[in-house]
Amino acid sequence: MFPRHPAAGRVRLLVLSACLAALLALPASSSAAPPVGGKAYVALGDSYSSGPGLDPTREAGCGRSQVNYASRVAGAFGLGAERRGRWADYSCAGASATTNAGTPISVVDQIGWAVGDRALGPATRTVTFTAGGNDGWVGKDHDTLYEVLTECIRAGTPCGPARRAGPIAQLLPEFLTSLLPSGVMRLVSSVLAGDDEQGRWLSPADLTPARMTAKLRPAVTAIRARARNATVAIVGYPRVVPPAGSAGCAGPLGLGWSLDPDEIVYLDGLLAAYDRAQRAAVAELNRTAGPVEYVDLRTPSTGHDLCAGGQGWVNAPILAGLGFLGDSLHPSISGMDQIADAVEAVASAAGLRRR
């Protein structure tokens, strides 16, 4: 053995003291340390994100398709297999933007799932979600976008704040009114008109930027807490109905579903107000919790609405008993392709890259 140098003990003591000081300088608990890892891309949102009815299905309980826009984006960037690769999809049909919105699942809940899987972290570059269509707004009888759309488009159902539903119409069996062309139903409803509908239906004035910001902020804040380097891309809704002033359209023989000019005026105004409120909310959230981007689908989907037939980005209503099948009024395969293109552009600008 080599003989011990007299200074060796002092050197070891100094080294141990330095290590102890470094340890004492660390945070008191691991919870104070920033999260690590994370997937490059995380998808959240409602049925317009998940893609119900589009085969093949990834998770039936959420109507989550393997060909939804998140899957297309992941494929375009070469992110590998969902969950096992560099991306994860937690979108689920029926989800609302916020909790306590009358739905069993919210985007905030989905963020919790992603956190549990350690999918959100500093490595996350893009988080997308479409949401708001299932949220209640002001407590009216017809208070969610999707409910209003299905009620108005179902043939024989008078809808909107300008309509008056008469007692005779209210006494008719639902299965009969659903088979009547909307023109006939309007005539029936005009007989012995009942209470004014103004207070029962969601109106454009209800969809304010302040209310929209309040609905979107909890999700954006929760994402930002875990994925500080991510761009949050809020994906809008494509056109479902044609612009106001259009003639309208209907299912075969006018049965099952129809859109008349009055319904189009109401629905187009409602969806336009939603789009304006969401743009304003995203601008505010980008200012206070950015980067937050808006993916505009209303503009590029002009001319590709429900009345455009095979050129539409959304599926026509398909009757199932007294209601519509789940993929009715939702993005079609071609619609998902177009939506994915718009999302890819934002994801690329946000720094999502092929490895």
C-alpha cells in the first residue's frame, strides 16, 4: 500500500463538506422538482377530436378512431405507435371543455389521464384539443351546441328562438313529427301557437368571449403547468350548415332530417358566434398563458357543409330509432384529412419535428 499523505484527510473532509452543502441546497421534497419527459404530441378533446364511427377504432368506449386527426398528425411526423411512441391520444366522445358541465368527462379529466401516464412534460411540443360543443352555457332548455344542431336538423322539429311551437304540435307523437317534412311541421306548429321560444334556445348573444375564456382557461392552465414548452392548439369546428341565405337541404324524400332557410339562419349565426368567441378567447389565453394558437376550420370548410353531399367534411345524419347514430354530424374520413392538414401546419410551426 502507498503511504497516506498528511493532507489526504483534509481533502476528503473538504469534499464531503461540499457534497453535504449541495444536498442541503436541493428542494425539500421531490414534488417541488419540475416534471421530466413527456410525449412530443398529446391529443385531447371531444368527439370531433376522437372520430366516432371512423373505422378502425382504437378505443370503442371513447369513440376514438385510428384515423382521427391526431392519428394523421402523428403519422405525418413519424411519431410511432400511440402511447408506445412519441405521442398519446386521450380524446373522448362526449367530453366537455370543463368539469361540472353536465358531462361525465372533461378535457381537464383527460389532462389528468395524461399526467398519470407521464405523457405531459418538458419534451411535449404540441397539445391539441377540440371542445365546447357539449358544454352548457347559460342554463337554457336547449343549451349545448350539439343538442341544438341535432334538434334543428331532425325533420319536423321546430327550433330556434324565433319559432313558436303550438300545443297541437306538442301533442303529436315524436315518431310522427320526425317523419314529417319541415314545411308540413311548420304549418302544424303555426296552429294555436304556444309560448314564445325565445328563452328556451341558445342564442348567439349567449356565446361571449368572456364565457368562452372561462371555459377554456382551466384546461390551458393545467396543460401549461405540466408542459411548459408546449404550444396549445385549440382546434375549432368545421362548418356543419351552409351560410345564411342558402336554400337548405334534406335527407332522402325530406324524411329523417332537413334544413330549411330559417334554421340555417339561426344555426349559422350560432356557429359564427361560437367561432368569434373562441378566436377572442384564444387571443386572450395566448396573451396570459401562451403560446396558445387557434386552428381555424370554419374558413377552409366553407362549401363543405352538410348540404355539400360528398364534398362535405361532416357525415350526414343517420337515423337510429328516434335519434341519430353517433357519427352523424361529425367529421368524415375526408374531413379528418383536411382537419389534420390544418393541425399539422400549427404543430410544425410549434416545433414538432420528425426524429
